[in-house]
Amino acid sequence: MATITPTRMVLNQMKGRLRTAVRGHKLLKDKRDELMRQFMDVIRLNKELRDKVEAGLSEAFAAQSVASAVMTPEMMEQALIYTKQHIELDVAYKNVMSVNVPRYSFTTGGEEEGGDIHPYSFLQTSGELDDAMTSLQSVFNDMLELAEVEKSMQLLAQEIEKTRRRVNALEYVMIPELQENIKYITMKLAENENSTKVRLMKVKEMVLEQAHHYKERGA
């Protein structure tokens, strides 16, 4: 324990710091619990999206494998070398318990009439390639949401760990130390007060004794 001056002023300061630490400890525990609840919700959503994305990608890759079997590599490369659309990704942020989690959105441009995504002629390609392109398009939104959710998980986990360390520091270090200091100062003040009482009693006895002897000499 660091050297502490056992005075009433220091005692009042310590008590004020203890009240603030206890209040902060409660607020941080509430924040940690809410972050954990949010984190568990994000974990469940992540599992649902991951299963959905994996199923969509498996379907798209299966269709692409079949297309690769019936088309030559040159035909496949020629069909997919140019695109009809381009994508612009936008990122915004939402505050969740003081954590800025990302929110992704995208816009497409360069589409032709009717929103056709296929950059090739249907005469020289197989229907399986069409299925693969359609499956990839349908799973893209889910992939973007999955990336958003996984980044949110990472940021929430970091904030939970930071909050947990602060809670532990208050609970196991700062608050016990303040309580110990308050106890020490209170004991020292009590000892000083008792010592003062003893000295005053002795002074009183000496004064009374001197006064008594003075009266005897004057009699």
C-alpha cells in the first residue's frame, strides 16, 4: 500500500472515489452483460447466414462444374471475360453499445434492360452456366450480410474483452484497494483520537493535581 496521509480530508476523498468506482463497476457490468447478449444474437445470425451462403455456393459451384464439363476452357473464359454490371459498395456504421459496427450496402450499374446479368450469348454457352450465374447472384446479398455480421462479431468480442478487463480491474484491484485504504485511515484516525483523549486526560489530571497542591499550600 502506498504511503497515505491519514486525515479526514483524505478519508472523504477516498470514500468519494470508492462511490464512483462502485457506480462505474455496476455500469460496466451492465454494459458487459448487454454486449454478451448482443454477441450471442450475432453468433446465431452468423450460423444461419453461413449455412445459407455455403448452400448457395455449393449449388453455384456444382452448376459451374457441370458447365465446365460440357464447355471448353476457352469457351468458358470467353463467356466470362467481360461483364455487363459493376458494383459499388457503400459502408455505413451503426453504434451498438459504443461499438461502431459496419453496415454494408451495394448498388449495381451498367445493367441492360430487364436487369440481365449474363455477359455472354446464350447460343454458345450451356444452361448450367446460366444456373451458376443465377445462383451466385442470389447468394451475393447473403455473402455481404455474412461479412457484415462476422466483422460485427469481431468488434463486439474486442469490446467485451476490453470491458471485462475494466470490470475485473475495478472489482479485484481498485475497489479492494480503496476499501483497504479507507479502513487504514479510519483506524489511524481512531488511534489518533484515542491518543488525544489519553493526553487530555493526563493533562487534566496534572492540572487537577497541581491545583490541589496549590490549595493545600495556601491553607
